Amino acid sequence: MLHKQLLNLLVILFTTTCFSQNLIEVNIDTHKKYQTIEGWGSSLCWWASEVGDWEEQKVDSIVKIITSPEMLNMNIFRFNIGGGDDPAHAGGHMAKGKGTRAEMEGYKDGPNQDYNWKADAGQRKILLKIKESRPDVVFEAFSNSAPYWMTKSKCSAGFFEAHKDNLDPSQYDAFTDYLLDVVLHYKDKYDVDFKTLEPFNESTSSYWYYKGSQEGCHFDAESQIEVLKILYPKLQETGLSTIIAAPDETNLAATLKVLDTYKAHGEVFDWVGQINTHTYSGNNKERLAVKKWIDTLQKPFWQSETGPSGGRYKSALENNLNLVQKMFNDLKIMKPDAWLDWQLMEEKNATWCQMKANFDTEEFEIVKNLYVRMQVTRFIKQGYQIIDTDTENVLTAISPNGEEIVSILLNKETNETKNFKLKFDKMNQYSLAEVFRTSKTEDCKALEVTNFSAAAITAPSLSLTTLVYRK
């Protein structure tokens, strides 16, 4: 019996020693509160234009998954004002590139044509379903390209030379009228208040070329300023509460460059009401530089679009947990008010989406990344504030009344368990109420609270663990 007791004691000592050797101490300061989360969300293009035409019951179930506080808890959605390509290109370059889903319908087929307000019925249906399901919904209207007939190439995928502007300057007035006419129509017809209007998308990049794979339009920073100069007074005259968001560049380096150009034309920041950026790439030095801009401008700020990295990861889970690290870096360093995904539904992969779909057969399935995203968006609710946490792979937030603290632990290592010790002021005032985990074998699974303590939290490899403390 004595021999057995000694053996058990040795096992406990060995386990404790191993745990302490690999221990990550996490210091959380509830007094240092940062941005208030406006919400989480996604673009509606291209998936909504496809899914909106599905059977009603399936549409309702998808919207519920996205907006329900018990699921993805998303309340911010970017509605794409399609330009519409030359009808002669239908089934051609976009369909062969990103699929027919990328062939967004425009609302006007030519300069002398009437508006076709029946266009893009699928995306509109999803928009209105979301509006009905989330009273706190926030909508942005954004453009990837002007209608093809306004462009130099007569193609809404871009110019013959991808690094050059495609919108004919003589069409700047027509383009801004087009955007505002759509926004006004949705307000008048459906009582949709777009918080923001974004006239550009990744515009200084060289992705957009004639007969390319999707709508896109290059605008040099100077050209953006000329468009904004025309758009702003027209928007003011509408009486709408909508503000302009810009520049919505593809990465932080491009955003910083465009903001510098805007600065040289100081009045631009009187026209732009919200700063948007994508974070497909960017480092922490650039995040700090963007944060400095936001501190100076004192404007609302969104990370309005991003997605997982390329194919260097062995699994979708590994890829998306690395995307979570980007999310944490964005939220902790740049401090945006909102953080948005690009796509919620994809057809041919389970990496760039939360639900994998077959748009032809109207079938879909939830994939692992939905649970990965839920680990954050379900628990850090709208109105919560991000608070100071000194470890890059831990994100923490506090509720408006201070009654709840949510701490999320990321382990993106493929073969290494991580051990965490959480330390925060007033810890004795809070009790661990709930624990949820997503891992290789768990899908936002509720775990036994009694198996955890702030001094000893084990996170298995490739996992995301959410701890909810309450007073």
C-alpha cells in the first residue's frame, strides 16, 4: 500500500513539474479597457446572391445560424452593390474564375436604361431576413466595381493593365449617382439604413484586370480623392445618416500608404466618416501604425474583410486557428470596433467559410471553422470591451456592467499542449461559470467547470478554449 501511495505521489509531482515548466502566465488588467465591440460579421457577396434563392426553410435556418446569439451572433453585414458585367461575358471569365456566384447583377444596364430593382433578388432576400432577425443589425453598402459601361475596358473585372484605373473619369458623377440611387432605394423601399457606404474595394492593388475572375476596379489614391470629393456633398444632400467608409485596402501597408495620401489632401478626412481596412496581410508594426492613425482621426474603425492564409497548413482547422491569431492581433493592437470575415459559405472547400455548400443542389453543412469563430463571437458580445491581456494568444473582454469576463485561449500548435495560468485583479470577485472548447474532437463543446481553475488550464494542441467568469 505504501509503495502504491509513493508511486501516486511521484506521478502527481511529475505532472505538476511538467505543467509548471510549460506554464504561460497571463496577466489581465480589468482597469485597462479599450475598444467597445460594435459587432462581428461578414460580406454578403457572393454567397447570399446564391443562397437567397433557395427553399425558404433552408434560408431561414442559415440566417438563424449566422445571427443567433447562441451561434455565430453576427450583426454586421456588407451588402455588395453589384456593378454588373457586359452580358456578353456571362458564363465566361468570372464563371471560370470564381464561379457564377461572382457574376453579380447590376441595377442598370446602360446610361439611358431604367433601374432594374428586381436584380440581385438572392442577396436582397438574405439582407431582409437578417434585418428581421437582428434588431441591432448594422449594414454597409460597398462596391467592387462600377457597371461595365462606365469603365474604360467595358469590363467590370478591371482594366487591360491591372495597375491602372478602370473607371473613366467622365463617369465619376454617374458612378456616385449609381451608388446613392441604390442606397436611397433600399431606404425608401425596405427601410434599410446603411450605416456606411464604401465606394472602393482593395483599389490600389493590382488584382483587377480585363476578363478577370471577379468584379474589381483599380483606383489610385489620388483618384479615390476625386471620387470622394464628388460623392460626399451628394450624400449630404440626401439627408441620409449614412457616412462614407474608406479606403478598404487589401492589406495594412496599402492602407497606410493611402491614408498618407489622404493626409496630403487634408479635407478628405472631413468626407470620410469611418476607416476600413482589410488584413489579408500585415505585421504588428503596421498594426501599431494604423492604430496611431485611428487615435489621431478619432473615427469609427473596422477590420472589414479578411480570410485564412494559403495552403501551407495541413488542415482547415490549423489554417483557421492561425486566422484567429490574426484576429487577436488585430483586436489587441489595431483595436477595431468590428471584425469581419469575407465569406460565410463556400462551395469547394471547408477553409474559407463557416458552412460548406453546393449551390446547385441547395445543400449545406456546418464546418469546423464555424465553431472556431463561435468561440469568440458568441461569447464576446456586442457592447463588451476588450481589456488588457499581456499574452498574444489570449483575448479577454468584459461586459458593460462588469459582471462577466470572457477569456479565450488559443493553442495553434499542431503537436504541443499549452498550459495557462490566468491572473487578473479582483479575481476573488469572479467565479468560473462556463467553459467551451473547439479542438480536433470538440465543436464549441461545454466542458465541466470543476475540471478547470485559473491557476491550471490545459489547452490541447489545435484548440480554442473560452472561459466565462461571472460575479
